[in-house]
Amino acid sequence: MCAPNNPRFTGAVPPLTCLTVIGTADPVFGAAVAENLRALGHQVAGIGGSGVETVEMALKNGADFVVLDIHLPPLGGMGAILDVLKPHRIPVLACSGAADESAARRAAELDVVAYIVSPFTQAELELALHVAITRSEQRGL
């Protein structure tokens, strides 16, 4: 699981280093998310351009988290969560480019640990990751 990256930190949100895989068909978005994750102290194992590629990367690298576009083809972000990532107990922070209430509801049904709508700021990503880390720890993931 994610490890503390600054044991002397005294703030409200402790900094952690997580090994993360990003799943998105948009390479510009993927690069921006990767840059923000690295700026927050996380490692990025890779960016998958499809549901299948993202799942393979996550399993191969032992990812702590997956940041996953819920509309990722061809397996689909939701299919990737349901069919592969959930049985392997890899927490998912789901993201979408649209504030789609039905997609958010579906993501909640699939037990994602957090959901964020893009575009988002680095601070919003940090907060979503903090929620995701806390929820995954509570669930024993």
C-alpha cells in the first residue's frame, strides 16, 4: 500500500507515495494527471490507453491505485473495475470528463473509492486521493 513520504509532516493530509497506473484514452489528459501525481509525490507506473492495457499494467506493476477514466475503451472503465481490478482488490479513483450522474451512481455501485470530474486542479486531485486512500484503508484494500 501507499507509504509515507515525509515522516516529519504535521499537516492535515499526510503525504504518501503511491504506485499509480492511469487509464485514459486521452494522452494529453493522462500526461497531465501523471504530472500532477508526481508533483504530489506519487510514482506513476504507466498510462494505459485501453481498459485491457490499464488492467495489465496495474497487475504487472502491483499498483496501489488506478486512476481510471470510466469511459475507457474497449473494456470500458466500468468493465475494468468490475471484471478485473475489484477481484484483485486494487482501489480505483474513477474520473470522467462529464458530470454524468448515472455514471457516478454506477461507479459507486462498483465500489470505487473516489470519483472526480475533470478538469480538476492538483488540489482537487490531492483531496480525491486522500479520500481514496482513507476509504481503501477502511475497507482493507
